[in-house]
Amino acid sequence: MYVSYSEVLFMPARLTASAARQNFSDILNRAAYGGERVIVHRGKKPVAAVVPIEDLDLIERLEDEFDVKAALKALKEPGTIPWETVKKKLRL
């Protein structure tokens, strides 16, 4: 199935995987220069998204912040776990 340029201009935020494959460079440009987010789906199930790099940077910063908060919380918990127990659990 070929998607015409006029259809690409009015592309919905959801695309099938095959439509996304056929219009990948346009989708990248829309994300990079237009700040648009495009959800790629198979059937009715969303499987991936093309987002501006700024969105990914924000997600990664938030994940790092959550990780630091979780680590600080864990450090405040009483008690320790012996190294041998950790190695056994991780099968090291």
C-alpha cells in the first residue's frame, strides 16, 4: 500500500507499521522538526512510538531521578544482606 504525499501531510498520530515503514523519513522529520509524536501499531495494539529526541531526554532524566530517589530510600532501610546471599540470588 502506497501512501501519497498529501496523506503524509495530514498523517494521524497513529500509523500501522507498514505505513510507518513507507513514510519513515517523513515521520522522522515530523518528530525532529515539528515536535510531533507518532504511535506505530500492529492491528489495534500500539507497539512503538517515534518521538522528538527532547521527549526521550526528558523521559531518561525522569527515570534517573526516580532511580536516585529509590536508591536513597533503600540506603535508609535498616539491615544489610550478606554478599553470599546476593551472589546466590543473582546466580553469580
